[in-house]
Amino acid sequence: VPEFWDLIQRGGMILHTAHEDPTARSAHERMDALMQSHRDLRNKVKQVRIANGFRAIETKVAEIHYRTRTNSTGRGLDDISRLVVDEAQHAQDEQLASATNTVLANPNPQINFLGSAAIKGRSEVWWSMRLQAARSDDDGFAFLEHSAERLDFDEDGELDGLVEGREEEEP
């Protein structure tokens, strides 16, 4: 888990966002349980904060905040080194804008999008990233998925129009 590595070794400010509060709460609880699972890890924790929907874990080298995604999710946090977009199939450009600029100002920014299948008509960000990954040879971009669907592209890098025997549908 990259967030765990950041909390223990890499350092920096981590922002973990989720579409819904139960997902953000669950991610926080899992990380807290992991940090409490061994004496050496417990000794690295400076503080765990939980109050009024605010959740954070601070270690000696890093801090991670867990928030639901809104149009102001990243506001108030400086120098975010890693942005985790959980439930990314629900992410909207407006929600990402408040955190993305801060992340990209970092000298070694990392953004991780995690999610499940896209939702027709509501997952434009997710679909756009998938197409970028399929077309890209950019060394700084990785996209991993488990899917039965196959995307075919023409010579210009555009979708060929068929996706596993179906006519291409707009996201």
C-alpha cells in the first residue's frame, strides 16, 4: 500500500478522498488498525485524530487525512505529496481541482485512482483516464485493471468503434 509506505518511509502529506463517508472512515480504520498492529509501528504514530468527520493519522515523517470528496476537499492542506482518489468511478473534475493543483506543485507528486467499473453517464474522469492509459506510452502513467472488455484502437489512436462486439457507447 503506497499510503503505508508514505507514512513509514517516504513522508509527506497524503490526502485520501472517497465518494462516501463510510468508505473514507473504513480506509482510516484499516490504516489505524495496521499502525496499531505492532509495537514498532505504534511507536511511529504521533497522533490519531477523529472528530466531526475529520480523520487523520500523523507519524513522525508523514500525515494522512481522510475526507469525502467535495469541490473543496483539498483546501487547507499544503504540499500534498500523494492524492488517493478512492471510489474513482464517482470522481468529478470539479472535486479533483481543489487538490490536484496542490499535488502537482510537489516535487514528486503521486496520484492514485482506485475504483470499480465505470457508471454510464457519470464516470467521465474514470473513462478518460482509461482511454489515456490505453493510448499512452508515457513512463509516468500506469493503469492497471481487471476487465473482460477489450479496447481496439485504429492507427490514429482513436477507438475503433467496437468494444468486444458492442457498438461503442459514450461514457
